[in-house]
Amino acid sequence: MDEPIELFCNYLLIDKKYSHNTIESYRRDLVKIDAYINKDVKDIDENDIKKYLKYLTNSNESKKTIARNISALRSYYKFLMIEKIVTTNPMENIELPKLNKSLPKVLDEDEVEKLLDINLTDAFSYRNKAMLELMYATGLRVSELVNLKIHDIDFDMAIVRTMGKGSKERIIPIGEYALEYLKIYLCDYRGSMLKREYNDYLFLNNHGKAITRQGFFKILKKIAEEKGIKKDLSPHTLRHSFSTHLLNHGADLRSIQELLGHSDISTTQIYTHVSNQQLRDSYDEFHPHSGE
């Protein structure tokens, strides 16, 4: 199965133009399935797939993880059928589990202000300030943030260019506040963070290399703890907060869709539910006849 997996991954890279992270996610899932079933890909049938999915369920894997594995297998077998590597598709009757839709976690505007109120003392604190301001100002995915190069920021036009999912470029405006701290970080501090080797990544770690997704997550969690923010935060929380706050202040859904790089507006519509829930919470808390 190893060779078909590599062929499939090459197909995702060259033909589908999927991101490196997405391809690696597919690869990891398929390699695990291969190790568990331990059969030639041509001999795998529906019962083998069902046994693996039952194994995942008994291992207390979440419905989301199981759904991701099924999606990976569906795409994989569709490819194998096209390439005539297999003649039957064992995924034809396999259904996705019903997922419980949960609203994304967001910070309120006061919590964002707390998070961004960083004590600026050195290169790392100015880098952190610039990163968080840019994330909140643009709604970038963390993968997009850590892959930014210096030339992706256009200070004259006040925009950032980024390659999103499916290798689609999008251009996002940057507010004056985020732009100001980006300039300070770039002009006064980034140079001192470089080590022996030069690179043009925008945000650097303490080794002078591009900051990683995990590195950014640790920084975010640490700052949130210092600020007394109790919510369970992830880098995506800033993206969700960006979208929800835009909606709260009157931005239209289509514009938010473009800024986020969603191919389908139904993905963006989740933020209307977040906004409505916040409205309900505010009503329950502050209206004298709310019944509270």
C-alpha cells in the first residue's frame, strides 16, 4: 500500500494543489490504516474498512477523527479507481458519522484588548505583539502566519498577501495599529533575532528560524495565562474572534468570506450563529425582564 499512498500524495500535491499540512494529514491517516489492515490495497474490502472504523470507535477516537479518516479513504479510493489500481471501491457504502455541530470559541472585545496589551521590553515581546495584532487584524490561519515572508507585507498598500488552502492567494488589508507594530518589529528587532543563516520568514524564533505552529500556540497560551484569560484558547480562536467582531460591527457575510478565504459561504455562516448567541447572552444578562 505504500506505493499507492505516495502516488496519491503526489496527486494531491501536483493536481489538487493541496497544502503540505493537508497532504501530511492524509498520509498519516492512510499509513495507520495500512498498518492495521495489513493487506494489499487490491484485497481490502468493506468489512476490513468497517473493522478499522470499529477499532477507532473502541479506542475512544472522536467522531471528528473518524469522519476525517473516512474522508481520507474516500478520496484515496476515488483516486485508485481512476488510476485503475483497484477495480472495486470498498468505501461506496461507508457513511460519515453524524457530527455534533459546536459553535467556535471566541474572545469578547475586552478579552482581545487584554491579550494584545503586551508589556514591550525586548525583541520577543515586540515580535509577539506584532504577531497577535496581525492575526486579529487579518483573521489569518496560523499556518498562513508562520509561513509569511517579509515581502508578503506591503506597507505602502497596507495589505498582506498569503497563500491559503488550495494554494489560493488572497490579499487582506491590515489596520494601522497592526501595521505600526509590524514596522517596529521589522525595523528595530527582527535583525537581532537572525543567527548565522539568513532567511526571509517574517516571524522568527529564538534560533533565528521561522516560528512554528506549535511555537505560536505556546506563546498564545502563555500570554493568555498571564492576562488571566480562562477560556480554552487556540490560534484559531483569534480567527474566530476577528470574524465575529467584524460581523458584530456591521460587516457583510460576503466580505468576511473573502477575508477568511472560505470557498463556500456556508462555512462563514457559522459566525452568524456565534453573533446571535452573544446577543442572546447579553439580553439574558442585562434585560430587566429576561427572566434571569
